[in-house]
Amino acid sequence: MPISLTPSDVVAGLAFLLSAYATWKTVQFNDRQKSLLESQEKLNQRLLEKEDAESISDKKADLGATFIKLGSSNYRLKIWNKGKVSARNVAVEFPEGNDCIIESEIGEKFPLEVLDTHQSVELIAAGLCNIFSVKVSRRVHWAGWIKGSYSSRFFRSTIPRRTRRAAPKRGAGKKADWGRSKPRGFCV
């Protein structure tokens, strides 16, 4: 018995092949759609985490501290609030000893009840800071407005010592310049 193909059999076979191809493409599309949904969920999760972190940082104070130079030989310790809210109960301590800041200055200004945003406090640096190169360690403590949010940051700076410039050569027609050199800079 020979198999005879009628035109309807050919059309039915083509329809079967077309439906098989469409099913395969639908499965591929669904897999892509599933991976796209997973990546969107991950992205949404990361955006939510970022929003949470930003909302917490918007409610936190962030303090900085560094030595600044005023004039030729005057130094000050500047403590400032670079956060978005006020810091409460600000205190400063020197774990390795205090050779630079005047104790009465610290006692007069600290502990600070509130240090507002972009507000700063300067403490006069005196004593050995003006004579020797000094490494100063200090720790600043403060409380935020969120319940139980206490922060502490450790800073270390070097105050360069005063040095003399070399005297000009004789006969140059200028007075001898024994001025002080400028410090190289400070790091926090």
C-alpha cells in the first residue's frame, strides 16, 4: 500500500511544523521575559536599599576635623558638621595625649549641645604645635537625632614644624630673609 499525500496532508504537516516553531519561540520568549523580570526585581531591590541608605544618611550628622593654618604660625583645630542634620552632645578627646590644644579652650566649648549643619567650632592650637612637627590624634563623638545613633570618628593629622629658609647670597642687594616656610599641607 503506497502512501499517497494529498494537498491537505501537506498543509496539515506545514501547520504542525509552524505550530512547533511558534511553540519553541514562545518558550524562548518566556525565558527571556523571566530573566528580565528577575533583573528588574534585583534592580528594584537595589533601588530600595539605596533609598533606605539615603533616607538614613539624610537623618545623620557627619563631623569632620582638621588643623588649619591662620597667618604665619597660628594653627587651629576646626571641627565642622558636614551632615544634613544637627549633631548633639559633641565631644572631642585626644587618645594619645593633648600637646596642642589649650585645655581651657576644650573645657569651655565641649561637650557641645548642638552643632548645626555647616556650623563649625575652632579650637586654638598652642604650645608644642608651633615649635615641633607634631602628629595629633583626636576622636570626635556625637549623637544623632535617630534614637540610639551614636557615632565616633578618629582623625590623625601632622602639623609641620617651622623651618628657616636659606639666607640669600651676600651682595644680592636684599636684606637677609629669615622668614618661615609654608607648611606642606594637612591630611585628615
